Amino acid sequence: MVSRKRVALLVISLLAASPLAAAHTSRSSAPLHDGSHDFDFERGKWKLHIRRLLHPLTGSSSWAEYDGTKTDTPIWGGKANMAEVIADGPAGHLAFLALRLYDPDARQWSLRFASASSGAFGTPLFGEMRTGHFEFVGPDTLNGRNILVRFVMQSDGPRSASSEQYFSGDGGHSWELNWINHYTRLKG
């Protein structure tokens, strides 16, 4: 008869030799990413071109274009930052803020937008840097309807960056692109 102790040792040794255990060990031994300076590349003033879907989640294909500037200012030594966007186009004037705050315990950022026309911050999105780009996701409402929002941003080199916003009206099964930003760093 095999003792319980021998069975336990056998199970432990099999688990330790499994690929799953090796993957877990390599993940846990890798240092955790401190993302508190992930947005350092964005500091300063940028020329901005915006394309915005005028009526998201309605089947519309009418887009508006705007040109303007975005100024990104670090706060708290880079653990937060504020981006101010001012842009104009045939569809009107845009003025809003994006506030990003880093949570060192969760190792994630929160992203909140505020429009000068509403004077209030919207529902926060949460995310982090993944494979060279940022991805934020969260719930919101659009015309009284519950939706999900996904905001993706990346550096396209030292002088350019881009971002896109998507809405989902079906719980994340499908996403509609509704906002495209292209940034070019201004000198000085």
C-alpha cells in the first residue's frame, strides 16, 4: 500500500515538472512593470487631427474632421497627467481634458474625459500598457443607453502618436470605431 505522503510527493513533483508550473514560475519571477512613467513620451505640445463619427451606434457613416492642438502636462512626477485638447472644424469647436491617474497597487491607469460643454468628468476607463500600446475599457452611457467604451493609444515614434475610440452596444461582442486622433509633436 502506498502511503499518503508518497502520493503527495508524487503529485507535487509532477506538477512542478508541468509546463503550466514552468509558465507560472517564469511569470512570478519576472519583475512587475511599474507603469507610472508610461505616458512620459506624450509630454509637450502636439498638432492634432481628429476624425469623429457624428452619430455612433446608429448605423451612420457621417464623419467630421477637426484640427487643433493637444498639450500634455505631467503631474505628481509623472504618476498623473493632463491632456488639454482644443480643435476646430466644420462641425464646430472641441475643448476637452483627459486626466490619467496611475494606481501603483493595481499597476493600472484610469482615464477620465471632461468636455468644456458639459463641465464634468465622464465615467472612468481603466487600463494599462500592453505590447506597446495602451488599452482602456469601461462602461458609459450614450443617449440613455448603457455601452462599453474602449480607448486605444500608441506612440508611433518620437514625433507621432495615434489613438482610437470604440463603442460597443452589445456588451463587447462587437465594436464600432468612432474617433481617430493623429498627433504630430510640435517643436519647442
